[in-house]
Amino acid sequence: MSNHTTVTHFILRGFSDVPQLRLVVIPFFLITYTFGLLGNFSIIMAVRRDSRLHSPMYFFLKNLSFLDMCYTSATIPKAVAISFTGSGVVSYLECVAQLYMFITLCATECFLLTTMAYDRCLAILRPLLYGTIMSQKYCHALVVTAWVSGAIYSAFHTFNTFSLPYCGPNIVEHFFCDIPQVMRLSCTDYHVTEEVSFAVISCIIMSSFALTVVSYIGIVATVLRIPSVDGRWKAFSTCSSHLTTVILFYGTGSFVYLRPASHYSPTLGRLASIFYSVVTPSLNPVVYCLRNKDMKFALQKLYCGRKY
């Protein structure tokens, strides 16, 4: 890699070249980032302190909140610095590290969302065996597997992306280093590397999404057999928050990664990236709290001392 690379640094374009728009971008990123950190941290503390939330579903939610805090921290601080200073210069190794960190967190979230779908499917389809199967040890193993799988998956894409020679230009049309934007800067034909990356991404994303869809098919089929309307609503309400997160995450993420880099639109790519890398992780606490009474009561107990 080092024998072919002449670029020693990259320049992140940021969200916009328009100076006036930075006055809007900076507050938006800061408010969203702060809101996301506080919301996800609140969920972690509520789950830890409230004994009623010591179940596999909330254990996975706690890990998702921690993951989302890391997820937004991998991109937003740098994006704010770029918008504030107007300088997006990052070293070659810093770009490699940011891409690896971001893809690791993105892939881990994908695997963790699939695990959460499996957890809800098992809870509804096999309620009598649920407590036995989803033991504390098994839950920890599932989370560790998601993190390790994400790290391995990211290592492949990082090597695949930076194995290409970069001789210039070095301006990344984005607010962080990501696969499509960096790959387009290669000074050689990147289409074979792009096809390999596209095939692996498609395989992983579609497999995870397919498992999630299969889980929800089983959930819906079981819920529809519940005789009472209240019973059906109660069963499905435990899955609605997760389903909302899945739709937001996969919908915006697939727009960026499941299309060739040669057909990539910088403007649309940045807008889609804001949704799946900034907005969705920051909105997860709202999604789960609005649809979950136990979580709302736990947060009221945490901050207001309310007893119930």
C-alpha cells in the first residue's frame, strides 16, 4: 500500500462550501449530537438502575445506546470542527482510522439490530422457552459476536479501500472518510475493487435484513393468531420501536452503499449519510421512549424520583 500511495493527507469537503450554511450546520450537528448523547446515556442509566428493565430486550437496548453514542462520536465532532474552522485536512492514517471505526460501528449496529429482531421473535414465538434460551451468558455472547463480526467486516473493507493507490486529487466530497467517497479518489481503475466491496456489502446487508424480515414474518403470523385485540397490540408494541429503527437504518444506509461509486451523488450521499449516521442514532432514544411505557416510567424515576 505504502509503495503506491503518494497522498499524505485528505481534505474533507464538509457538508457545504457555502459559508452562510455553516451557521445552520454547526448548531444542527451540536444540538443533534448533544441530544443523542444525553438520550442514549439516559437509556443506559435507566436500564442499569431499574430492576424491571433487567431483561434481554433492555440489555440489547442498552448496548444499542452505547453503540449509538460511539457511532455519532466517530463523525460529528470532526464534522463540527470542519464547519467551524473551514479546514477539513486529515492525515492519511487518520482517514484510515476513521473509516475503519465508522464501518465497524455501522456493521455492529446492523448485526445488533438483527440480534434484537431474533430476541423479539423468540419472545413471541417461544415465550415458555424464552427465559431459558436467552440466558445472561447467551446474551453477552450475542453482543460480543456482533462487535467481533463488525470489526472483521470493517477490516476487510478498510484494506480493500486503501489497497488502491492514491496519487491525487485528495478532496473527499463528504464530512467524514467513507468507502464510496474515498474510493473515487483512486488514481487507478477501482471498478474491480468496487465490485468486490459491493458484493460483500450486499451479502452482509441483505443477509442481516433478510433475517430481520423472516423474524418479523414469524412475529406477525403469531400476533395475528392472538384472539384479543389488546393482546395483539401489546405483543406488537414491544417490536414497533425496533421496527422503526430498522427501517430508518437500512433505508438510508442502503441508499449509500448499495449503489456503484461511479453513480454516486455527493449531495444526495451526504444527505443520506446524515440520516443514518447522525439523525437515526440520535433519534433512537425518542423512538424507544415514546413507544415503551416501562422505559418512560424508568426515565421518570431516574430524573424525577417518581415511584411506581
